Amino acid sequence: MAPGRRAVNPALFASIIYSTHAGHCFVEYVGARPGEGPTGAFCFGRSKGIIEGVCAAAGLPVTFLTPCAWKRAVGIPPGKENKDSARSVAISRWPSQAGLFARKCDCDRAEAALIAVAGIAKLNAVALAAQ
């Protein structure tokens, strides 16, 4: 791992997954960013592999959602790259939990919660269509 790069801790991630007793995992489907060097792309792919591997070991099905798909599902306007949009939507969806999304640095937590909402909606739509 390159110095100064954030990385997924496989053991910690596994302990979190196993402690939640989750039945499904929803992951944002993203790829390497334009202009990103080989080291960054490799680290990014490694993190994705850790997430998939831990979920597979835990027996969790994984559903990938593109950024456009989950943002559309939760009502974030297309093309909006402002991280505050996710925080605003999360606060309006869960006003009693607004403290979890209050700080600018809580934008990733808000996005994770909204990805789960979009994923559950997608699973429900698939189940209804199968009936």
C-alpha cells in the first residue's frame, strides 16, 4: 500500500460485516477515475476486491449500484457532484438521526445510507416484478 493512501482494513471490515448479521450488501459500482495513475487504480481495485471477498466469505449477496442509479432512486438531481446533497437528503429522510449527517465529513456516511435505501428499493422492485 502506498504511503498516505487510505485503504480498507480486511479484518476490521470482516468483523463489522459479521457483527451486523446483514442479509445483503449494497455497493456503489465505480471504477478508476480519469487521470488516476496505476498505483491509485491498483489500490482502488484492491479495496473493491476486499469488499467483494469479505462479503462472499460471509455468504452475503452483493448488489452493485451505479452512482447515477442510486442518486436517481433517492432524489439527488443528475450531475450533482455536491456531497452536501447526500447529507441534505439523508437529514430530510431521517430527521431524528440528523446528528449522524450534520458535519461535512459525514457525507460518505450519508451516501452509504442512501445507497442502502436505493438497493432495498431495487430488490423490492425485482421481487414485485417476479410475482
